[in-house]
Amino acid sequence: MQSQQAILTDAVKPPLQRAFKWPPELGILCVLLGIALAFELLGWYFRGQSFLGNPTGLLIMILQVSEIGLIAIGVTIIIITGGIDLSSGSVVALAAMVAASLAQSSEASRAIYPGLLDLPVLLPVLAGLSVGAMVGLINGSLIVKTGVPAFIVTLGMMVSARGLAKLYTHGQPVSTLTDSYSWIGSGANPVIIFLVTALFFHILLRYTRFGKRTYAIGGNPVAARVSGINIQRHLVIVYTIAGVLAGVAAVIGSARAQTGQSGMGVSYELDAIAAAVIGGTSLSGGVGRITGTVIGALILGVIASGFTFLGVDSYFQEVIKGAIIVIAVVADQIRKQKKR
């Protein structure tokens, strides 16, 4: 018979074998690498050129991914809470118009505000972020105060914000921006801003009380309310954050293009949602990671850049993108059924 000391010793021994759990993003990363490799092989076969060895095309792809990725980070946080945001693309247009109008230089022949030229770069940047924050605040407040589904509220805001962007200058683009403002969108600056933002929100969701509350609301709203979480206030904050991130994307996009136009950001909201879902964020809420969203945005960027590299018609690219969204949602449903 074993002594009590021997039993206690066995009890505190670590298990000899621990089940190794692969990171959830590993599968998505393998998909990204597989798609890139496929385009590389197709490039050599059909064009005799390397897809991955085309630095210009890859740079354009990464810059585009940076804008979509910033919006997708905010959309991911919203979807984790069980909501949705369809207004982010229109918010980009509205924020870009306002920011660009305050970033015009003294050389502008058609200044929106002739008395406000050559302003310090911080002012137009803050204006763009403020527009995004205001729209996000309105979205969140309407959702929690009226009980109207997020889909309807943000759909209405999508139409209204686009209309305001057109009304702001009666459809005329805003150009001749200052060099200091245009610098924001030059070189690797958009990529750096995107990666730093992604890292910040990854840490925020994984290791802070804010993140725990976000997952709790999306996973089980009733339990979250019973545990003392102020769900309404948290949702308003989440939608405001998403609006600010859309404003950041607007500033980067207008600075990179050196113009603000009411047509900017068209379908960005769909790309952002697609990036989040492809990255493993569940549309039912409670599940999702920023790292997965970043990889999802890269997948969309590689696919768009790869098709352009191969000369595939842009209309066909939209068909493929829609199919990818449907496949990602179906995969999400299959994952949920397996967990039950």
C-alpha cells in the first residue's frame, strides 16, 4: 500500500504528456502561403514572371491591405460582441473629405476653406479621426438606446455618410494637400501604422479587462450582464473605436492619394468583414483574434493582387471575392456545429 507521502508526490507530478494545441491562426497562415505559392506557379506558367518577385505589385498590395486592415480591426471587435458594421466604407469617404479639406496648401486653386490653408498637420488628422469617432458614437448610441439591430442602423449610416461626403463639396474632389499631410501616406508609413495598431488591439483584446468584457458580451450577453458588465456603455465604446479606425484609414488613404473624394472606401466594409471572417472571427460573436484578421486581410490582398497580375477581369474578381465570403461563413458554421 502506498504511503500518504507517495500519493501526494504523484499528485503534484506534472503530466508526462500534454496535448499540444496548434495556434488557431496556423491553418489560415497555411492557406495564405498556399495561395501565394499558387499564384507564383501560375505566374511562371502563364506569364513567365514571378508573382512574389514583383516588388511594385506587392508594395501596392500591402499598402491597400493596410487601409482595409485598419477597418477590419474595428469590425473584428464589433463582430466579437455579436454586432456588425456596414458603414465603415462610407465613413472613410466622409472623414477623408473633411480631413483633406483642412489639409489643403496655399497653392490650392479651389480651396474649400481659403482662410484655413497650410494648417499644422495635426489638425486635419484630428478632424478625420473625430468624424470617424462621431459616426461610431452615433451608431453605438442608436443601437443600444433604440434596440434597432446593428445591421439596420449601420446600413442607414452607410447611405447617410456617403451622402454627406458628396454634399460636403457637392461631389467635387479635394486636392492640393500639404506635403506634411501627404507624408502620412508615403513609403512604408501606412504599413507601420497598421502593424502598430494591430499589435495594440491584439494586446488589448487578449490581456486586458476590455478584451474579456468584449468576448463575454459576444459569448453570452445574459451572463455578461449578470456579472456586472455595462453592456450598453461597452458597445458604444466598441463602435466608437471602429469609427476612429475608419478615420485612420481615411487619413492614410487621402494622404496616399493626395486627394479626398466622396467615392473613396466603396465596398471597404465588405472587405473588412470578409477579412475578419476569413481570419476566424465568428459572425455569432464571442470568437475572433486580431492576428487572424491581419492574415485574412493579407489573403484578400494576395488574391486581388494575384488576379491583377494574371490579367483576370476585375468583374470576375468580385465574383471570386463574394464566393470567398460565402465559403468563410460556411466554414464558420461548420466549426460551430463541431463544437456542439
